Amino acid sequence: MNKGMIKVSVMYPNVEGKHFNMEYYISSHLTLAKQLLGSALKGATVEKGLGSAKPGGIAPFIAIGNMYFDSIEDFEKAFNPNAGKIIGDMHNFTTIQPDIQISEVIISELN
């Protein structure tokens, strides 16, 4: 990721009684998203929540997917025509309604 890039974070709250299939998310959903978003997608990361700031606390998010694009326009051009397919696949891996945040990368490393 580089300064000025756009980061789209899809965060799945860790809600009791809800389901999230990490295996499917990584092996199938991420592959689908990569295919549909094409060259506009510059990179992606997947994070698994392990805990919170409180010792022994439960992670606020069970998973976070991050996608990187050169610009918000590139994201919108790639995502909007494919939104139905990408969102429609969610029922295959989760019952959680995600929180989504679009951010600008300000710094990509600490000096």
C-alpha cells in the first residue's frame, strides 16, 4: 500500500450467536472479489480477530478484510457493477452484517 491509496475495510463484528466461515472467506469469497474487481484491486489483506485491549477480552471484530485501490473512482468503477455478486456471496460465509469504512492511506510505514 502506498500513501494516497484508498483502503476499503469490511469489518465483521464479533457478535455472539452469529456465524463466520473463515475458510470459505479466504478460499472462495476473496477469490471471487479478486476476479470481479480485476486490476483495479491493488492488494488485499484478511485479519482474524484474536482479542481486545483488555487482557483476555474478546476481539471486537471476528474478521476484517481490507482492499486497496489507487483511487475512490477506481474502487467505484470496479465495485459498483459487481456489488450484487460480491454482496450476494456473503450468505455463503456469514450471518454478520459488516461495518464498512473507506479510508485514505496517509502513511504506509513508520519511520
